[in-house]
Amino acid sequence: MSKRIYIALPRDYARETSYAAEDALTLLGYEPANPADNGTNDRANLCMLTQCDGVLLTPGWETSPMSTIAVTVAKHLNIPVGTYDQWSALAATGGQR
């Protein structure tokens, strides 16, 4: 079973950015969870986050209030948070830290 990864997006993301992040995670063998699919429904996004195994930090994520909340919640719940390079390295080792 693949790990489900929440995508922390920048405040003014382009749909292409969120789709590119989805594609990149899928190629690494992860199941992407894209909050852009929920629009501006922050409650749905937080619910989605709690069902994930990790968080992908996309460039500029810290400009989004919702992404900063999501990262804080993830850290509090001991959900791993990392950049694409970190998730890529983890996938290359078979998911072992």
C-alpha cells in the first residue's frame, strides 16, 4: 500500500502547480492528496491531512496560511513533512528512514 502524501501549496498556486506535484508524487509511488481539489474548504483540507502519511512542501508553501496550519498540525500529529527531494530519497530507499 502506497503512502498518501498531502500537498502543501503556496497561497497563489496555479492549478498546473498542484497537478505537477500530483504527477511527481505518483511517479515516486505515492498517492497524492491535493487540497486544491477541495477549493477553499479548509475543514475538508484538514480532514484530508489527518488521513495522510506525510506532507509535501512545494515551493512557496509558507505564503499560504492554510499550508502553514497544515504543517503545524502535521508536526503535532507526528506526520512527516518534507520537500520533494526528501520524499524522493525516501522512496528510493523503499520508505526506510
